Amino acid sequence: MLALLDDYAGWIVGVLGGLTALGVVARWVRKRVQTFAQKWDRARETLVGREEIRHPDTAVVLVQATPGLGQRLAHIEQNLTALSDTRTEMQTLTQRVGDLTGRFDQHVTESQELDLARAREQSKMWDTIKTIAEAPSAHWDGVERRGTEL
């Protein structure tokens, strides 16, 4: 029997070595194929989207639905358009506020100058009234008085 085993030992070792090598290659290939399949699924879900995942017994949502890439890009485009419009409006408002600030400052300056001019005129007027009131009554001799004394 050992003689028979010697004849087939080479074959048995060769077949077992071949099966082992095939198993190792199969494991290596399986791991690579699984990784590729997972990446492919993620890429497909990113492009096409994914429906929500619910628990089969309780119907509780486990994972929210994900919209496709087209819908997400459309949403981003809408937001960017709104942001651009808001930025334009803010620039317009900033310019208007700047213009109004300049006009307000000019108005305040002119108002202060006008108040100063009025104060000078009132001061002159009161000085004139004071001068007239303190003047001797000789100036009033030629003025006809009608019933009241000044």
C-alpha cells in the first residue's frame, strides 16, 4: 500500500497545493470584488439616489432617503442664485446707506451753520433792542404818544 501511496503522493500534494493556491487566489479576488461592488453601490446611490430604508417589522425609518445628484445640484444652484441675489441687494443697500449718510452729514452741517447764523442775527437784534431801550428819552421827543407811556 505504501508503494501505491508513493505513486500517488506527488499527485495528492500537487492537487492539495493547487487547491490551496486556488483558495488563496479566490479569497484575494473575492475581497477585491466585494470592495469594488461596495464602491459601485455607493457611486450608484450618489448618482441616482436611494430610497429610505425601513425596519420590516416596525416600519421605523432606519436610513433617510437620499436624493440623486441631479436634485442635489439643482438645490445647490437655487441656493447660490438666492445668495447672489441677496449679495446684490446688500451691495445696493450699502450704497444707499452710504449716500444717505453723506446727505445726512451735509444736512446736519448746513443745519448747524444755519443755527449759528440765526444765533448771530438774534444776538444783533437783542443788542439793537437793548441799545434802543437804554437810549435817552430825547430820541422819543418827536414821536407822538398816544395815551401810554413808554
